[in-house]
Amino acid sequence: MKIYHLMIICLFMLASSYSYAGDPAKGKTLSQTCAACHNADGNSLNPVWPKLAGQHAEYTVKQLEDFKAGNRVNAQMAPMVASLSDEDMADLAAYFSSQKIKHGAAKPELIESGQQIYRAGDAKAGVPACMACHGPAGSGNPGALYPALAGQHADYTSIQLKAFKTEERSNDANKVMRSIAGPMTNAQIEAVSEYIQGLH
């Protein structure tokens, strides 16, 4: 019976990974529309728009699906995803995941406090360490749909953490990010966002 259950789990994992097997070449063609905000290689120049380069395809697909379904709300993204098929999303995600992220630098005065939050959290405030889910190097966990963070714009990360804190953004499974960002102060959010920008 245990072997049977293990086989079912393995088949489910294979099916899940297969559903995200997009074509980077097709994705590159589709990405021409995305380039206006995210740049041709996914390294956006505007710090309030996310860098998509190097992001796990699984995570990118989920965000596109959430924008299309209205589970994640953004006035700019809604019309961009409206006509995308599941295959289009997989292709776009495959293309951007194949690109290399360009890392930034953290403000020197915030590195120490940002590193403290990222690596150890704040036990008194009930804030866990970011690296518990996103990894010591900020590489994320594609199987759990935890995004890669290293090198992401500090402004974008800060905006998202504040959106989770106020529950303006709510497409996190089991309210994971809302419960983490909730007790964070704005100073902690700024510091860890800066640290993430320089993490590599």
C-alpha cells in the first residue's frame, strides 16, 4: 500500500513538472510585449517593476495565472494576461527563467539590520527568517512555489511586503506571507528589501 501511494505521489510530481515545461524560444517571441516594463531580458529598469530574469518558471506561471484569474490584482498586468493561454504562460515563464538576473547593491547602512531579518528573523515580534523558505542565497524553492529573491529590486520587494502586510495582496498559499509581513515594521521591510537587492 505504501509503494502504491509513493507511486501516485511521484506521478503527481511528474505531471506537475510537465505542466510547466514551456518553450523558451516561443516565450522570447511572446515577451516582446513584456519588454516595455520588464526589459527584453527580464531585468526591469524601473525599480517598482519586478525583475523576471532567472525566476523559477513554476512561480512565474502561478503569478500569471493569478493575475488572469483576479487572485492577484494589478491594473497594468490584468490586460496583459487576459489573452494568454496556459501554453503562452508556460513559454513566457520558460524564457524568463532562462535569463540571468542582474544583481544590485544594498545600501551599506541597512545591510546589517537587513541581514538580521533575512537570516534570523525577529523572534520577539514573531517574524521568521526569510531564508527558511527562500534559502540562504535567496534562490527560492520552485517545488513549494517560493520565489527566488536574490537581486530583486528593493523598491519592488518593499511594495510587495507592504501589500502582504495590509492584505492588499492575498495570493499567498495559507496566508504564509501575510502572516510573516504582518508584524514587520516599515523599517524592517526597508532593510530586508535592501539586503535582498544585494544578495547573491
